[in-house]
Amino acid sequence: MTIETEDLLNSILKSLDRIDYIKPEDIPNIDLYMDQVTTFMERRLKSTVRDEDTDKILTKTMINNYAKNDLLPPPVKKKYSKEHVLLLIFIYYFKGILSIGDIQALLNPISDAFFGKESGLRLEDIYREVFTLEKPQVELLKEDVIDKFKKAGKTFEGAAEKDRDFLQMFSLICMLSFDVYVKKLLIEKILDGYVKESGQNREEGKQTKKEE
């Protein structure tokens, strides 16, 4: 691939180095009104969107829909706690790859068991532990991206020069897309197994909401 594409790879790798998560201590310890929640999320996660000028992290409508779909416990006197914000962060990362039903299956047991718990294992502890796994995963991801980039650069070597760069980029995107596709299938299989074993009925829950 061309030097421009290599520059893009280096830029991507540098951006991966800058990935960080919202630490629990970054979240205000006071309850927030909805506008304050959306402002906080916008400020802390804006760098994760494709177009910072137009893409929204979180809106009032989204929050209301999450509450209607039982993804989020209702606010107390129109105020959202630190735990509400933690759940919203989980939802933000999941919603790009999972359906509402799958997010329900994943988060409802967490919320039911640990939301509002003041002793023992708390929601904040769960959030902190899973997100601290991020750094080593980023390093593995960088190695994988570099490997895929090299493999893509060896494809279509016999193609016409005017077509080769695009075809090699296409190969890279296909490999990355296939990786996402397989991992999404794996997540869905794991969740389907859990739902079946635990007796959850997501379809029944959805029907109840429609009737309401």
C-alpha cells in the first residue's frame, strides 16, 4: 500500500494509544439532572464519535428510551446517580454492536444485583474491573491491526497500479469487518446460551413494552 496508507495506519495506532475510559472518580458524586448527564457524557466521550460536529453521544430521547426498555432504573426526583452514569457508559459502548434485547440480557442482571448496593461488590467495582482490562486489549489490538495491514499489503500484487491501492485497502477493511462480524456472532451465541439457561424471555419483555 502507498505511503499515505501507511501514514493512516500510524495515525490509527497513535489514536489507539490515546484511548481512555471514564474513570469512576471522574464522575460527579452528586446526583445530576438529565441536561447535566448529557453534557458530561458529551464532554468526556466526544472524541469517540466519527464527526464531532454532528454526532451525538447521548440525548434526552435516548435516555428516556433506555428507561422505557428497562435498561436504566428510573431517576429519583428527575436526578440521575453516579450509578446511572456508569450504566449509560456501558450502554453507549454496547449499542453500536448489540440489539436492545441483547443489552437487556447483559445489563439487567448486573443492574438488578448491584445497582444501589452500598456494601460488598458494587456496580462501581464491576465497572472499574472490566474497564481496567482495556489497556492490554489495546496493545493486542495494535498488533492485530499491524498484522492485517501487512497481509492486505501483499494482496492483489498483480493488479494494475491504478487499482492496487484501493483493492489492498478493500482487503484490509474486509479482514477488519470479518473480525467484527465473528466477534458479534460469538457475543450473540454467548448471550443466547445465557438467556436460555437463565429463563429470560426477551421477546415477552418487548411485547409488554409495545402494549404499554
